[in-house]
Amino acid sequence: MQEPLFRINPDRNVPWNDLPDLPIHEDLYRTVAIMEQLGNAKSALGRLHGRSVAIPNQGILINSISLQEAKASSEIENIFTTDDELYQAYSEKGEDETVKGAPKEVLRYREALWEGHQHLKNHGDFNEEYFIRLYQTIKQTNDGIRPTSALIYIKQGGTGPNAGTAIYTPPRGKGIVEEKLKNLADFVNDDQLYPIDPLIKMAIAHYQFEMIHPFRDGNGRAGRIFNINILTQKGLLDLPILYLSRYIIDNKSDYYSLLAGVTQRARWESWILFMLKAIEATANLTFNKINDILAAEAAILQTIEAETKIRKPENLMQMIFTQPLTKVSHLTDVKLYAEATARNYLNELCDLGILEKKTISGHHYYLNLELYRILSE
């Protein structure tokens, strides 16, 4: 009898310690449909990469775009915050004691996204330390890989008759999770031993991480950060700015059912196609957002130069387009203007309808209306 290309999980109530090591058989991903969609995804991602490296104000990407990714990824875990709450929390960098709950959780995700990016810049490769650092930052904890005594089950959600029942039990046992994480890291790192296109490799690696489920909590968020960090590690993006979680939210039921389809029926093609379509769609979405932001910045700069006598208008534009909410202290901290001048200029932009003055939790902020609109779409 011929050996199957992929061994499925025989019992969802028993730890899947026989989760197959990577790589998977090439026949599972070398299909016509996957190769066609791979071309579309790579084209969209390449266009985004080319646009992002040409942007003079990288703060637009580093702050605004990645903050939206953090918000969307957290929503998948039912962690919800309003844009106002999130932008206010980010403006305070989470230091204000009033910043609690969901906004703080989202900021932790964003911090973990950049923590992973920096780890790879310093060390080059994925390893167990990388995954643990993501988890510890997301959950603000000091523990690491879940102990063998931790009984972790993935349960059916919702309110139907099967709600709360186990749909998957991840591997468990002495050294098993660590061995599978090492195999996963080796698969992603070694492009000579595993010469698979990085986008397909990302899709396979994301599935594997979710099935290993190495931590007590935060695995979903860590897995989505892992996706983006793979793209930057492979040089497909310079910064972790792909807005991938938005697509997953919009197709949440498909995301979970396709993961289960691999585990229970070895349906790799459907899963990989989903992830490639997610890359294409979100690369196009992010590309369009960046263009809209840059067009708005240019139009507002033209207005300021024509209708005001504001000094250093280009520098002011960079500041108010780096994040949606600006404070007077943001301008004085970088020594752009004296405090009175900074306040007068921001108020002048309010008079022009460019900014809106807001009071949140007793603090005064200036909201960039056009940037807020673009990010909220």
C-alpha cells in the first residue's frame, strides 16, 4: 500500500505527537492552481515592496500601518478597541496609567511585531528564542514553552451543540514541542536544504506553528507575526508592514476551516491558495493605503505653503502623518518648535480643517482627519 503524502490527525482528543515534520511532499504544493496564484501574490508583494522603500517618511509605515495590523490581529482573538482609544494609547506609548485593557493588548502585539523583526535583524535566523520573545511580549509574562503538564485543547467556538468540544489537541510530552519548533525553524531558515518559494514556505510554516501551539496562550497572534517576519527575513519586504490580519478577519471562518482541512483531510492546496490570496489582497490594500496617505500629505503641504506662514512645513507634515494623533510635546520633544509655536501651528491647522482638536482622558490631542479616514477605511 502506498504511503500517503501527508499523515492526517487520527484523533482530535489525543495530542498529535505524530504531527509530520517539515517539509511536506512537493506534490502537495506544486499544483497548477498554486503556481498561478503564487505569481499573482509575488507580483502584488513586489509592487508594495518597491513603493515602500521609496517613501521618505518611513514613520508612516512603522507607526500607522503596523498599528492597524496589530488592531486587526487582536480582533481575531476578540480583543476589540476603538481607533480613538488605540491612537491615544499609542500617542502615550502605553505609559499613561489610564491605558489599560484592549488598547494595551494591541500595543503589545505591535511591540512583539517589531521585537521579532529586530531579533531577526540581529540574529538572522528563526530559533526557539525568537518564538518565546514573541509570546512573552504579547502576554507580558516570563514563562516560555508550555510545560508537559499543561492540558491544551483547541475547542469548538460558538453556541451550537458542539460548542466547547475539542477539535484539536496539540503535541505534548517531554521535549516534543521543542523538537517540532526546531524542525519548523530549520525548515524556514534553510533555503538550500528546503528550496521552496518563500510565500509557499510561509503558508506551510504558519500551519505548522498553529498545530504545534507551543504556548499556553497567544499562539494565534504569535503565528500571524511569524508570517510577516518570514517575509522580511526573506527580503520580500524591508519592514513588517503587510496588513495580513485584515484579510483573515474578513474570511475568519474560512481561515479556521481550511486549517482543519489540512489536519483532518490533508487539503494542503486549499490552505496554501487561501494564504497566497491573502498576501495578494493585503499587499494591494496596503499599497493603496500608502499611496492615499502620500497623496493626502502632498495636498496638505501644498495648502499650508499657500495659505500660512508656518516654518518648516515639510517637517511638520512628517510629524502629523507619522501617527493620527499629535500632541504639542511630540513637536517639542524633537526640538522642531518651541512649545508656544507648536501649539499655535497646530491650532492654525485646525482652523484650516486639517486637524481636529480633541480632549481624551484629560489630554489634548490633534487628530489628522485625512490620515484617520484613510486608515479607518
